[in-house]
Amino acid sequence: MLKVDKINVFYGKVQVLWNVSFSIEEKEIVTLIGSNGAGKTTVLNSISGLLPLTSGTIEFGGSRIDKMPTYRIVELCISHIPEGGLSFPDMTVYENLKLGAYIPRAQKEMQESIERVFQMFPVLRERSKQLVRTLSGGERQMVAIARGLMSRPILCMLDEPSYGLAPLLVGEIFRVIKTLQEQGTTILLVEQNVKHTLEISDRAYLFENGRVVLDGTSEKFLQDDYVRQAYLGL
Amino acid sequence: MRILEGEKVTIHFGGLAALQNVDFHLNQGEVVGLIGPNGAGKTTLLNLISGFLAPTSGVIKFRGEKISGLKRHQICRRGIARTFQSVKLFSNMTVPMNVLLGSLFGKARDIGRLDPEQEAMEVLKFVGLSEKKDILAKDLTLTDQKRLELARALATMPELLLLDEVMAGLNPAEVIVAIRLIKEISGKGITILMVEHVMRAIMSISDRIIVLHHGEKIAEGAPQEIIRDKKVIESYLGTDVYAKS
């Protein structure tokens, strides 16, 4: 479904991704793991069209998307839930959610989508008329995740979804991701809660210094001595 | 000795009581973890201690003197520094300049400085950012930005350090490094109040834990007591094994 082929990305003169290649099959959960600064967020930003590639290609459903503007990529039903949320602080929770459903396909199903995300995060129903800036950090993160699901994505990319969430909700987030997959959404996940992320994923890629250094099934990752020591802290 | 004390601390946001009659204290040299569900009032409490908000009622005292109602820079100069959950750096300044601002405007500002830039570099080295000296704060990764906030706070030479989710976004191996770092800070005699959801960190660093829920203190005690507390499990930890790690 998604094929990233030998992409190279620079920030100014500094190269941050080196010949990165990976792929995702339909209805898979694929995880990118690696230390902070390894290039995982940069990969998601490249797929979303937020960063230009110096070379390499990205294909989605067989067509090139690497030169498309971001709004066109969103229209293909690729959703990106960024690290740290980045919801609109001076809009209400409800308005943020509505914005998530601005593409035509999602607009039709908006009411249903809103009901669905309110069921996932009941506190957002209570807060729906509040400005996002009056919410706590964790609640803002919930708004961001909910907004990302409003577009009814075919491919959903989540960057640190558990960021700032209480333990009880971290468990809930993993359940939500698994449910999305069961309902047919393909998931690309970047998450530092490595062990449990691997437990719900099908496959993983390990990033170091902007390069893919290991790939395989999640079971393989969970058993790999190097991964256990360097990334699971075991 | 009690370095920080709060008595019946209450703050209302419009009709909402974000904190209601919260009593708390920190002993000198202690590390206290502050936990609770999202929206419980943890960051609000840090905002009250650091002067970003003033309580609707109640008093906060630092070293026996009332600080609630003082301006944030006055509180910083008395020796309380903090980091922010949503990072607030000087984004268009370099990494060392951010730290330098801490050392020049914090508690340490009265001391005759021989070489503030050298001192800033030492703080950066301590938090592991010394290689980023030519980079603008905005170009750091989110986790490095948090580390820079920690460096800036330390550069003010605080007696009390308030940490708001410094571990968020770190992988387990990085959490271990961060735990070591906070223990080292504590080893320097700095009292620490930390908001954190990473239970592994809270459990291994805290001498004591305070739990907030809906703006009220629902539990307080040693880490081992807290994780067995039924109210804490119900409202915060959950029964999932994986949520707790």
C-alpha cells in the first residue's frame, strides 16, 4: 500500500535520512523505532509532503505522492497525527474535530465520526465547546488523535500517540489502534513505548542515524538481543 | 525541614474548580512525584507554585515565606525553577543562549560571574546537549528541547526544581538515562517536584508521591503504597500491565 524507496532528506546542509526504504501492506500495523533524533518523525513528515525529498520516491496505492502538496495527500485518506498534538488552541474541541473531516469523503460521515471519537475519548464530549487552550496537555493530545481519525483514514500515521497520557489512557490508545486495524485501517506508528507497540504491531523497522538498520516481524524484534538492550531497556 | 508548603490551595477557572483545598508540602532535598489522570490539575499546581497563576484562595509558602501572588520572575529569583509540558524556549536563539538566559536572570544573577558562557556549556554537558551548541532551539527534536528546558532551569541555580513531564517521548533505554540524570540533580541537594506519567521513573526516583484527581488530593505516600491504592488504580493506573511500564 505504501512504498518508500531510497529516500534522502536534508535539513539545510545536514542530511537526516539516508537511502531509507520500507513498505507497508494493507491492514498492517508497522512500527518505526529508534532513539530520539534517529529520523522517525522526519519519515512521517516526508510522507505527508511536509518536507521535500532530495531523491527517492514514495508511492501510495501504486501512485507517486512524493511531489504532491500536503492537502492533496490528505485527500488520498492519509492521516498524520503529529508528535505533540498541534491542535488549534483558539478553536473549540468540536471545531478542531470538524476540521479533521474537511475532505469531501469524510464530511459526509462527520456526525458519525464525531460520535465514534467521543466514544473513544468520553472526556472530549464533556469538553466539546471548550477552547482547546483551556484543556490539559493530555486532553489536547486526545483532541489531536481524534481529529486525525475524523478524516476516516485509509493509512493513519501516529507520532507518539501516548505522549503525555496517563497510564490508564495509554492502555486505551493501544486498544484504539488495534481496533482501527481490525476495522481495516493501515497503521504506521512511531512510539517510544516500544515493548507494547511491538506487541500490537505486525512488523517493525529500526532507525539509527537516519538509516534503516534492522527490519522484520515484531516477534523478531522482541527477541533480538540488541533491540532488547538498546531500546527496550531490558 | 519543609521547603515548600501549600495550604488549602484552590483555583477556579470560571465555574470550574481546577484545584480544591489542596494541602501539600515538600521537605528539603526530597523528590516528590505528582501523578493523576489527564486534566487532574497537576500542571495547574506547578503553575501556581511558579507564579504563572495566582490561587483563588489558599497560601503557598517557600522557606516559610508566602510566595503565592508574587510574579514569576520574583519566584524564580527566590530559587524555584521549572520546565514546561509544552515547551517554551526562545526558539530563535541558540542552545547555549537559552541556558545563558537562565543563568543571568535566575537566582544566580547576583553572583559575580567570571565566565557565564563556560558555565552554560557545563550545564549543557551535564544534560547531554554539549554537541548542539550552534543549533537554534527550534531545530532541536522535541525531546532535546525538553532537555534544554531542564538545562535552562538548572542554570538559574534553583533550590526547588519543578519538572513537568520531562520523560514524555523517551524510549525505555532513554528513560533509564534520564532517571540517572534526575538522581544526580537530586544528589546536588536540589528538591524536586515532578509531574510524570512514566511510572518506571516515578517509582524509582520519588521518595513520596502525591496523587491528584479532579482537582483534589486523593492519595499521598510512599511509591509502594501508592501503586496498591485502590483509588489510584481505578482512576489512574488501570489494571493493564502494559499501561504501567
